[in-house]
Amino acid sequence: MWNDILSECLNAFGLFFLHPMLYVFLLVSLIIGYIRVKKERKNFSFRIYNAKYEIITSIWNGLLVGVLFSIVTLGIGVMVPVQLLYVIELITILVMLTLQVQWMSSAYLVGISLFLITLIPSSKMPSQFQNFIEHAKVINFQSITILVGLLLLIEGILIQLNASKKSNPLLVESKRGKKIGAHSVKRLWLVPLFLLIPTGPITSDFHWWPVLHIGQTSYSIVLVPFSIGFYQLIRGSIANQTIKMIGRQVCLLSIFIIAGGVLSFYNDIIAYATLALAIVGRELITYLQKNRDANSPAIFTSQERGLVVLGILPDSPAEKMDVHVGETITKVNGQIIKSITEFYEALQINRAYCKLEVIDLNAQIRITQSAVYEGQHHELGFLFVEDAKELIGKIPG
């Protein structure tokens, strides 16, 4: 048995690189990065991160989490008909190509796939597809429900650990048509999971494996590249704090879905209700955050007391000065500043050294200072809202 399992895993790993999902994921990630760079150049006259940033910051996280959760999916015997996997992957690719990654939660993708398979009458399909649809309809809803719960748990973990780390500053219009700052997070993760499909060389020597199927069915192991997406626009709060909260909410929802999947062994109706809860719950999390943000005052706007930091360029002097997004700079080199012009003028007092007075996120005042080397850094690296084309705090030459 163990030789069969190892052989199947190696075969599945090799076939993984032939899966179109992998290459669509790479293509769409690059397109998203290219569009982001265009927006950054339009707003700030320069790019903040290169077009490969989305791939670099997400792909390894998805792969690592996929490896860890594959131990779970194989251990408990999550079994999915290969025909259903084809439908899920096709729906995922189609949604991914629209670049609307906010719809790429497993709750939506699996829900849409099940809805289509359930409603499509195989008798009205062309003869070559009738057998495919009939096999796709043979679904172990308990196993599917637990799979959705696990994918939601993966989504929540990735949102907390990866999406919350870096958000992208941009300029948007308020309801009054005024230019304000905001942060957006748009992520794609490729999460490969080992799953079981009916028929194959593996038969269980143990009565408890696979857990989620009763009988003497044989199995094959496939490595399925699930794609998970996330998007959020935030204007009325600090992005990393809000994103972490959303991640925790998705994790909490996943626990209810997994619990519902376990309980569904006692009644099939619980599985249907739990899958519906996954869709409604995930949409509710998004809706509540949008509503909170719409009813909260914008943080990144012009203020009388100083300049609010909209963003900080990577590898810049500003990044080393321990100033955070959302904090307000009130003094530069001892001078009170309320505009970009005053910011520049205060920097000229000492062009090799910068001392800032900052109001932090807890409304506490602190002093931060750093040497600035003109030969190495011609820019401080602070992004402000006050002037879209002059947002970077440059040291006058």
C-alpha cells in the first residue's frame, strides 16, 4: 500500500506541472502587477513595487500552506470525483481571467460548480458529455463540505499572514469628488492540495483510512492546484489591522463549515445547509467590511495638524525611521509643517540629517531621527496625499 501511495504522489507531482491552472495563475498575477504599476505611475509618477511583486509575495506562501494541508486532506481521505475537479478548475480559470479575484474564495467557486452540476440535465447534453455529467453528480457532500472548510481555513491563514503585510497605496475620489488616499490589497495564491479520486491502484489496509469513504473503493492521488484570491479597498482604517481582522473572521467561518461537514455524516441535509452557510458567510464578511469602510471617515486626507503618511517606499530612509502608514508628521527638523512645500523647506535646514515629530496611531507624540546620505538616497520615501504628482518627500539638491 505504502509503495502505491508514494508512486501515486510522485506521479501526481509530475502531472502538476502540466496543469493549465499553474500557467494561468502566473499570467494573471503578472497582469495584475502590470495594472497596479500603471496606477502607481498615474498617481505618483513612479512605481512602488515592480510587476512581479504579486508573484514573489504570494506564491511561496500558497505552496507552503498547500504542503502542510495536504497532510490533512490525505490523512482524513478527502475524496472528490475527478469530473467535479474539472468543473471547479474550469470555473476558477474563467473567474481568474476576469481579474475579479474577490470572487475566488472556495466558498464561491465550489458553490458555483456544485450549483451548475446539480442543475445541468445530463439527458439534454450532447452524448459525449452525458457520461461526464452523470459521474460529476456522484458527490460525497460530506467530503466536499470538509474540503470547502479546509480551503476557507487556508484562505483565512493566507489573508492574515500574507495579505496583511503589504498593502498598496493609491488615490481615489471621495463622495464629494475630493482626492483622498486609500489602500488596496489584491492577492492571488496557488495552493496545491493532494486529494483522492475514486478508482486507482490504492486500496486501504486499514479500516479507518480513508476516513471519509466507506467501502472497498480503490483510489488514485491527484495534486490539485487550487487558486484563492482576495481583494479589499480600505479608506477608513489602517489596512494591515483591517485585513488581519478579515482573516480571523474567515478562519472562524471555516471552523463552522468543517464542524458542519463532520455533523453531516449523521444527516446529509446538514451538508447542503453548511455549503450554503459558507457562501452566505463569506459574502457577509465582505459586505460588513465594505459597509464599515463606507461609514468611516477617510484617514488619508489633508489635515491641519500635519501630513498623514499614505505610504512608505521600500528600502528608503523613511522605512528605516520607524514611521508607519497612517501616522502624522507634524514637525521636520523642529519646524511645524502643514504642506508639502513646508516639508521640503524644513528638510533644507539639515540635508544630511532628518528629525521628525510624529503622532502615532494611538495619538501619542514621539520623535524619530536618522542620518540621510545624499549620495545614496535622493528621496526620503514618504508618500502623502496632498499633491498627487509631488508625493515623494525629496531632499532638495
